[in-house]
Amino acid sequence: MVDYSKWKDIEISDDEDETHPNIDTPSLFRWRHQARVERMEEQRKEREEHQKAKEQVETKLKEARKKLQESEKNGVENLTELKCVLKDLEEEAAKLKQKDAEIQKKEKVTPWNVDTISHSGFSKTVINKAPPRKKDDEETEEDRVNKMQAFIKENKEDLKRYGMLHKYDDSKQFLQEHPHLVHENTANFLVIWCIDLQVEGKTELMEHVAHQCICMQYMLELSKQLDVDPRACVSSFFTRIQVADPEYRKSFEDELSGFKERIRKRAREKIDEAIKEAEEEERKKRLGPGGLDPVEVFESLPPEMQKCFETENIAMLQEVIAKMPEEEACYHMKRCVDSGMWIPDAGKKKAGEGTSGDEEGGEAEGVAASASQDQGSFKKADDTAAR
């Protein structure tokens, strides 16, 4: 026959009683539940302390009995002290046994409640864990560059489509449809594209692509912090940025502002480098047979000689050379020949090839003489744009 008596004393839920209208019902229910939880916690502690004390006494009792038996076998005469200790332990064990019965009786009469009426037989929790982030292999710089170039070549059209998107939802959907683009190479491509746009003077478009680049960098950084695959961070990032708190939004905007400023600075540097490179290329084209720049040589000439070259007046040049000290005239005319500003006669040029020391001094005198004897000519006007 089934005994149904154990079901008659179930403690009702904390929020089932009807209360007076003037009583704060939610607070009352909360206090009831807290009092019941505290009472259950006290009972649990009491049961644990009793069990611990019971185990300690049983251990000591076994040791005392074993020691007494060994002493009797060894013929120890004075066993009174051991017997007293054993008696005390037996009395203590009896008291604990009695208390154990009282605790069990107390638990038996305690009403069941929502927390004790049942216990789960088994439980299982399944967590969908994102795949871990791929670790970078031991790659050389050349390998990384080659992989990046191949990645850009294969996905350039989709990379530009992502860079031109405006709305967060569109970007999220596009990356979920093209998850392979959530990659460090995408961020690198967008950085290079931003610099090129700024160099071309397309600042507004650069700022838009920069926003998409920072979004990509945030996703990559989030994947590093969580140690998951970057593709698993697409949804979480766009969800957070759309409902971001002021502090997170400010951090994002500050990073974007700093990134755009770095792009503008790098673009200016690239423009300066291009200008310097073009100037150096132009300078190399201007170099004369002796490796000197005609612009630099012309600016180093005395004003009187500059006027001669500007007007291409040989007679005036002869007069200026005649008035100058011979050493100074040789110096300036030698530099004019090496820069291509003055072309002496063929015979003199041939004689000057491969000379050094005293021969070089003789060559310089010969060059000056070629000007004074009307045996040379100025460089053609189309070749002396420096003037």
C-alpha cells in the first residue's frame, strides 16, 4: 500500500499567500524566500559539521582500540590510561550517534519546498563553442607578402565592394556571405587603398573606406582577445557597435580619427617621396659628362659668368675669363664642361679623358683656353633648361 502521508506537509511557494493591500507584497515574498534559504543553509552546515565530527571520533576510536590490543599483546602492565581514553571516545561516539538520529528525524519532519521537492537525475549542458583562432605558422616575410598578393588578386573585387558599403547591416550580411574576407590581408588591402585614395586627393572616399578598415581591425582584435576564429566575431561586433554604450562608441571614433590622420600623414610622405624621386630622376638626366648638375654649377658661377651663359655670348665670356685669375677661370670652366654647360672642341675633350693630378690641371687650362680662343660652344638651349 502506498503511503501518501509524506505529501501532506509540502511547504507552499513563497509567493502563494494572499497578503493585506497595505503590505509590500514583493518585499514580503523576497523576505520569506531569503529566510527559508538561510534556514536551509544553517541545516546544511550543521549536518556537515556533525558528519566531520563523527568521522574524526570514529578514526580516533579505531586507533585507540588498535593501540590497546597491541599493548595487551606486548604485556604492558599499566593500561588504565588507554582504557579511560577508549571509554571517553565510546561515550562521545554514542552521543554523536544519538545526535545523528535527531538530525535525521528533524530532516524527516521538515516540510518539502520548491527547492527540495525534487532533484535532477542527470543534467547535460551543450555549448556551441566557436572554433579557435588559427595560429600563425612560422612564415618568412616573403611568404606572407606572396600570400597577401595572391589573396588580393583573387578577392580584389569583393574587397572593394566591402570597402564601399555604408550600413552596418549591409557589411554584416556581406561578410557573413563572404566569411573568408574576415582576414588580416583584408585590413592590409584597405590600408593601402586608403593611402592611394588620399594621394589622389579623394579624401571623402578615403574616410569612408577608413571606417570599413577600422571595423575589420576591431573584428580581428576581438578574435585575438577571445582566441576564436575571426569569422566567429562578425555578428557579435556589428551587434555591439550598433547598440554601443558611449564609452565604446567614443573609443571606436577615436581610433577611426587617429587612423585617418595617420593615412593623411603617410600620403603626404608618399607625395614628398615621389617629388624627391622625380627631382632626382630629372637631376640624373641633367648630369653632364663629368657627373655634375648644370643647375648646381650655374648657381655657383660668378654673376658675370652667369650672364654670359644666360645670353650665350662667347665674346663676353672671353672678356670675363681674361679678367679672372687663371686658377679661378680654370676651375669654373672645368666645372662647366663636366656639367655639360660648355662643350670644348673634340680634340681637347679627347685629351682630357682619363687624366688625373697634373694632367687634370693641364686639362683645366686647356678648357679655359678653348673659351678664350673661341674653340668651344655653349650647350644648346633645349638642353640647358636649368638656366
